[in-house]
Amino acid sequence: MSGAATIFAWLGTGLQIAGAIALATRWLSPKAAYSIMLPGALIWLVIAVLSKDWPLAAMQGTFAVINAVGIVRWRG
């Protein structure tokens, strides 16, 4: 993985970890936590597709959909 890809990978990882912690601890609203996790999943989905890592792409695509559903479900 190139330097830029590594930076994006860590950014995606950090966003997903931060969102999961925010959700689990109720530090932020569920909508806000899912909104933090969604870009992280999308970053990892792009990395996985570009590297042809299909199991990772499937997992991150699933997480992206779950996060989008969470954002829509938790409107308030």
C-alpha cells in the first residue's frame, strides 16, 4: 500500500473506531455516530475494491449500508 493509501486506511480505521466508541458509550447520538462511521466504511470499501480484496469489500459495503440505515432510522 502506498503512503497516501496508508494514510486513508488509518483515517478510515480511526473514523470507524471513533464512531463505534461514540455509539457504544452513548457519547454522541446514534445518528452522529453512524455519520462518523459511514465515511470510514466507504474509505475502506474503496481501498478494498482497488486492491481487489473482495471479502473486505463485502464487509465494508455491508457496514456502509448498515451505517446508512442507522442514519436514516435515527433521524432525531
